[in-house]
Amino acid sequence: MKNLLYMLMSVLLISCYQKTNDSTTTSTDSNILEVEEITNEFAIVIHGGAGTIKKENMTPELEAQYNEKLTESIKAGHEILANGGSAMDAVEASIRIMEDSPLFNSGKGAVFTHDGINSLDASFMDGTTLNAGAIAGVTTVKNPISLARKVMTDSEHVLLSGAGADSFATSLDDKNIEIVDNKYFYTERRFKSLQRVLEREKAKDEKTVARLEIEDPFIKDSKYGTVGCVALDKNGNIAAGTSTGGMTNKKHGRIGDSPIIGSGTYANNKTCGVSSTGHGEFFIRAQVAYDISALMEYGDRTLEEATEEVIQEKLVDLGGTGGIVALDRLGNISMEFNTAGMYRAMMDDDGKLTVGMYKE
């Protein structure tokens, strides 16, 4: 009898709901449970790193280059979503474009370790199944985000590291997994930054440190970087991915938050998807990406409330700096950061594009 009653109530409730193109509405009966409004049927958001990103440190030419590449990246993912493609395909496509650009600390533009090589980390998560894949310390894979996705789909593991991850890459017969010499990742700007960081390490006086930071405004961001993307597709599925070269001058095989599920990347169709960028040690301790989802699931926070609380309060109280991009299951978007700036862009289901770099 109880089961029959539940079935009748369900039919009654369903008959009272009417879905429009841009929202879900209820009947005029105030006793009917209100249905949450859909902000976007599909959407995408990206970041290209957070840190001391100030207009005075930018030339008009460099600013235009960042704007162009962020736009190219997010439009690639948005096109996939608009054509009915999956959130996972959109995330991978957008991040690969940033990995191929020397502007960002991932792929081609990755920073150098203390030993003078480029060591890459990435992670990928499917909000539909909660399946995830990640790689750390890879040195020969052109697009780490694609390898992280393959760990998720083609292995029984979540995280592969170092030589093992490189070996897994060479075992795959996949055109998206291109093997390159480590020299491919070299850029003069990143190499010079390493030399200045090394010089700063040896410096004993504040004047020398200040001079080095003036010569290279990016030196202050030696612990920042990273690119990431979160997407929501027309089927209501969320995916998130993050890719980085890590911290300039990192030693002893250091691994930051980017390949750590729950810290650098998280996706759950029940709540949201998140990609992080910032001082990784603090993002790991705070489990930033998962904490945002948990606040929504168990604390009944909105995406905006959860991201603001974690980035502007919890992370700050811990001593951490950085930011996130996030998308919830209703298509709401958040681009929250506590630094001077964050390279970022978002597009909604109407095709409206927003690109930002500085704190506005």
C-alpha cells in the first residue's frame, strides 16, 4: 500500500512540472516542492593559472596573446558541447590547446625543476561515474591531460607516476598520446626564471631578491601555474581536468595538488566539478576541490557560497593562495581566487564569452 501511495504521489508531482528552454518551473500550487532553476543547459569554464597577475606586469602584446589563447581554448570545448558532445571530450580539447601553448605552465610552457628538466602532472575526473585518472612526474608525453584520461579509462589504477607513467604512455596505441623528447618542453622564458630563482636562493640580501623579482615579475609565482577546465554537457554530465608543470625549482620529485583527486580536480554530477590552481601544498591539506563539493552536498551551500568559503576563508586561514574554476549541475559557474589575478574564461549555452586576467 505504501509503495502504491509513493507511486501515485510521484505521478502527481511529475504531471505538475513543465520544463522550458531555460529553466524548470513548477505548477502554481504553492504546496508543490519547488524545482531548482537551470542556469545553463551546458557550459564550460577554464583557468590558466593564478598568481601575481597585474596589468603593470603585462605588455599589450602579451595581454593580447593570453586573451587570444584563452578564447581559442574555451571555444574549442564549447563547440563540442554545443554539438552534443561529452563534457570529457570538451575538457580534454580545451586543456590540450593550453598545453600546446608556451604561455602557460603546462605542456610546452612548463616550468623547470631544480635539476633543469620539465616534469609534468595532470588529472582527469568523470562526474558521472566518479572514475578518475592522474599522472605525476611524466617527462615524455606531449599532452599530459590525455594520458591522465587514459589512466582513467584504460587502466585499473587512478594515479601513475614517473617512469611507470611514461612507460604506460608508450604502451598505448592512441594518436592523442604523442611521445616527445624532454627538450620539446623547453622555453627560454621558463629557463631564465629557473636561473633567477636559483640566484635568489643564493642571495643573502633583500636588495638582490627585489632586483631579481623586478627583472622577472613571474618569479614571485614560482609556486603557481597550472591550467584546468570544467564542463557540463547537454546530458547533465560534469567532467574536470587539470594539468601543470608544477613549481619552478621543485626538488626531490615534489608533487603538488594538480594530480591529486580531491585537491586539484574533482567532479560529481550530484554537485559540481572543480579545477584548482595555486600553492599546491595548501590545496592538498585543505582538499580544496572535494571540500567545495562536500559543502554543497552535506552543507546545502550553493556553488557560489561553497567556493567563496573555501577559497576566501578556509584556504586563507591555512595560509594558502590560489583559485579555482567550478561548474555545478545546474550550469552555474564560479571563478574564485584570492590572488592578484587568474587567467580565466567561461562560456554559457548562449555562447556568451567572458575572459579575465586581473582582479576586477
